[in-house]
Amino acid sequence: MTYLVIFAVLAVALAPLIHVMPSKAQRRVAHLREFAALQGMFVEFRAAPEGVLSAWESSHFLKGRTIYYGLRFAATKRQRHEKRAWVWGEDGWRSLPRGEGVPASLTKLPAEIFAASIDQGSCGIYWQERGGDAEIKQIKQALCALGDITHY
């Protein structure tokens, strides 16, 4: 009986500690973000690019779960980039608004990426962090190529 009381007291004392420990999914996301930071990228919550989206494309922009992985431009390159965006749809990559070209580097992105953008300060992708280190490396390569593009 004494052991049962000791076990119950320990269980009650340790329960709050177990509750605040990160889950496996939270540890995976933290690792992804740390790995991205080591690759020179930054991570932030950012609204998906605005534009006319199909129902299929809109369904991939889950509010509250869309994360932007970006690569900042050097101060000397910031003024030469116009704000542009592309979205992955049923027919592949397309620009927002339609009619503009799509950079070849976007075709090399992992399938988990559903949008990309470029502005005067950075270029980046939008996704829901479904991937691993290999996808982060692919993203970094594609963003480096995207940042150097001046004509589509």
C-alpha cells in the first residue's frame, strides 16, 4: 500500500512536467526551422500572396499553418527586384497575376511548396513544413536561383 501511495504522489507531481514537453511533431518543426536558419534562411508567419486563386489553390492555403521560409537579399540587390508571386496549381506553377513568366528554379522545388514570392527585401516560399533537411536544401538552392533572376 505504501508503494501505491508513493507512486500516486510521483505521478501527480510529474504529470505537469510531461504535459509541457514538446511533442514529436513540435520537435521536428523546431529542427526544420533551426536547419533553415543554419542555411541562412529566416522563417516567419506571413500571409499567402494575394491574387485570384482557384478553389483547388485556395484549399492549400490553410490559415494559421502557412509558413514563409525566406532568403534576404544583400542591401546592394534590394532595389532591383519587383514584387512578384507564383502559385502551384492543378496545372503546375503560374504567376499571380496570370500572364507573367515563371522562373525555372520553381520547378525544382519540392512538391510540398505551394507558393513563392519575391519582393524588394527577400524571396521565399510558402508551405506547411511537411518535409525534412533535404527539402530545406532544395528550397535554399531554388531561392538562391530565384534571387538572382532579373528577367523571366
